[in-house]
Amino acid sequence: MSIFDDVLQSGQFEEQPFGPHEAYAGILLASSACDGHIADEEVQGLVTILGRTRLYQHVTPQRFGSMIDRLLGVLKRGGPEQLVQKSVPVVPTELKETVFINACDIVLADGVVENDEKEFINDLMVKLEIPADRAKQIIQVLVYKNQG
């Protein structure tokens, strides 16, 4: 056991739970990374989506940067699955469908939907409690949107 283990086990550096801001952005970041890499188009989509979402309207650039750093740390340590696991319970009910739509849009942004991404979206649909028929409608509209 190292000296860090002694300190970290004392609970002094326990990670704070996510709030709605981290949860929403965490799901979108996880959707960008669910295939093992983050494409430039996915990053652009993530930044655009968060920039126009009312939830972030009054978040300062410094707080936003700190939040993204924290989310990237969770992603690096535990992967997209852990990011989703920490995020889903905190997403406000009224934003569950919205975050699902935006996650699908990010996955479709680079024009290729890999098996990992399909599995991620299907799992996200279940965790966010989006009915399958509604999810199909959403995905169909986004496919049309991204054709042009």
C-alpha cells in the first residue's frame, strides 16, 4: 500500500456526484467516445450542442472548462460506460429525450455508425427509458437530417 492509498482511502478526495450540467455533457461526451475515439465532427457537434442548450446559458467559461476536464477524467479512468452510469440518474426527466436526441446526432455526425456506437445508443435508450418506437422515429429523422 502506498502513501496515496492511505490518503485516498480516508475519503478526503472523494469524487463529488454529478449535477445536471455534468450529466448532460457526460452523456454527450460518452457518445462521442463510445467507438474508442472522438472524431473532429463529434467534438464540433458536442461543442455546438452544449453551446446552444439553455442548461449552460449561465455557465462561465471557467466553470465549463472545469466541468469538461472532470468529465474527461472520468472518461479516461472508466470509459464511456462509467460516464453514462454516473450521468443517467442525474439527467432531469424533462431532458432525457433531448439528451438522447443529441447523443444520436453526435454518433451520426461522422457519417459512419459502427457496431460499438449502435450498442451504445441502444443501451442509452434503455437507461434513459426512451420507448423503442420513439427512439426509431428520432433516429430516422436524424438520418434524414444528416444526409445533406
